[in-house]
Amino acid sequence: MDSQYQVPQSPSQINASHVKHHHPYFTPTEVEQLSEKQRGKQSMNQEKVRQQACGFLEAVGAKIGFPRKTIATAQNLYHRFHLFFPRKDFNYYDVTLACLYVSTKMHDTLKKPRDILMVAYAVRFPELAARSKAIGGEVEMDPAAVEQDRQRLLAIERLVLETVCFNFTVKMPFPYVIKIGRALKATKKLTRFAWRLAVDSNRTLVPLQFPPHVIAVTCIYLAALLSSFEQPPSPEEPGFRSSEDIIKLLGNKGGWETTYQACLEDLEEISHLLLDLLIQAAQNPSANTSPSTPSSPSPHPSPRNQHLSSQAMPIFIPYKPEQLIRLKIHMREKEHPPRSRVASGNGDASDILAKGDSSGFGKNEGTVRFMFGPARVSEK
């Protein structure tokens, strides 16, 4: 962790008291501006590092046995963290484990930092775990190194908590997928497909921009598109809507927007972001994702994803990148302009940074009031 976050200020520079507001969601413009500010000149491989971090969280979380909500929240915390802190100042192993530790507190699936670290060592160094004589395959590490990693995890934990203003309220799209799928009379197969897309949405910045019920509706819509576009018609099931019927309903404006508190423009925007993830996976089979479900480890070992592929099974790839690109083009031909959204600050991400600058995170100077909502909500 870079020392710039620990240097104390002189008394003349310290504010006696200031307020930091929690922003549950950001507009796409704010996300882009915040990301650009933290990215700086290090623009290369940002998406690659993000996917490696998400894949590492998947592997560690699955090995420990955490529920899906814990892993998904940790991925979202990782994305949020790097809206305020540059990747070049942190090792993604440290940040991901700190995010996972915070997520366990949010969902009451708590594990001690050392327990998380020992599983992470086994994932990162499978050859050491294989040679280990300890019960459960615990990797034998230098106690001093483990303690140093634990202290670093706890230091970053504080920064993660401050980025969410200690707001432990979390809502996930998974229950909405089930409930909305039933309301739309989607088949169980389609609902399962939508659920997996909802899982994979946490590998993107979508959860930072849209509420979970909108993501859930989008995943059902996209699952229907993927199940029917250039695919043979599926046999009808009595009492259920076909994929084509769901597309006709959600692909046009109507009363469903009021019923599910979503709008078609957001569905289209989220669908394109998820399709970009699928296309990236289809074009790069050796990455940490796969087109069938980007959250699955790759069956193709490589030095960078060895900790993910060592236990993976061969995955059937149902979509080719050309097919997914044609679907994007098909959607672009009839899509609606993005809707205008109310910004978290004054319309510029600099306003968010001015009120919640990362330079104030991790400090002990002055008094900080962490508010659970944006400024316009807290003032009310």
C-alpha cells in the first residue's frame, strides 16, 4: 500500500470536521471520470486485472465455501475501491482479500483474516498446498509473512469500509431474478440462465450503476435474447412464456416498466455491457472467464490463471464471438437513446471527489462524519 495514504497532515491543513456521503450508485459518466482519474497513464490491462481479481475472489470464495452473495459483494467492493484508489498503488491480492473480509461481515459469514489468507495461499500456490502435510492442506508459510499480510489486509479493510461509508446495507439481484422470473412465467431453464448472468454481472461495473432489480430484469431479457437469437425455436412448455414472448414484452415500452420499476433504456445499456464481457471471454478462451458463464474458471491453464484453472473441468462454449457481435449489432439497430440520470454530485465526478476524496481516507486527523446516503438525501 502506498505511503501517501499514511502521511499525517500539519495542523494548519487539518479540517476540524468534514462529511463523506455514501453513493449507492453512480452514473456512467461519473464511473468513467472516477476510473479515468485513478487510471492515469496506466490505461493498459485495466480490464485484464479486474477479471483476474474477480477470478481470484471466485476461487478463494468457492474453496472456503462462501455463499454466492458473499463472493458477489466482495467483487462489487473491489470495483468500488478502485473508483477512489489507483490500481498501481495496491496489489490486487491484498485488495481482493480485504474486500472479501468486509463482505463476510456484511453477510454474517465471518471468517478470521488468517483463515482467509491460508485459503488464498492454497489457491495462489497449489504446488505448496499439494506438498503440505497439515490437515486440510494448509500451506506452510513463514509466520512473519502471514502476520505482515494480515496487517496489510486489516489496513486496506479500513479503506474499503470508508469507501462505503460504513454502510452495510447490501441488496443482490439473485432473489429478484427468481421472483421476476416467476412473475414473467419464464421457464426454469431460462431463469437459471438469467441467474448465471446475474452472477457474471458482478465482474463488471454494472452493480455500481444500477439497482439489483433492474439488473435482474435485464438478465432475464438477455437470457431470452441469447436463447433465441440465431437459435432453433425451443419447444413450448404449457404455462410458461417462450423466450420470444419475453423479448416482445421487455423489448418494447409498456406497463412492465411501472410494474418492475425499470425502463427499456437501462435494459439495453446493461445488456451491451454484459455482452461485452461475453465477447471478451469468447475471444480469449485462456482468460479467467468463459462465454457460457464468465464466472467459471478457464479450462486452459496459463501462468496468470493457473490458480483458477488447476481444478477446472472442460467447458462447452455455446456462443462464438461473431454470433455475440451480430446480436449487439441487431440490438443497436433498434435501441433507444440512453435516459438522462440524476448525478450523485453536481453532474461532475470531481464533486464526488471533492466531498469524498480518497486523500481523506485512512486518516486519523480531524472528525469525519460518514453519511449513509448521498448529500441530497441526507439533507432531507
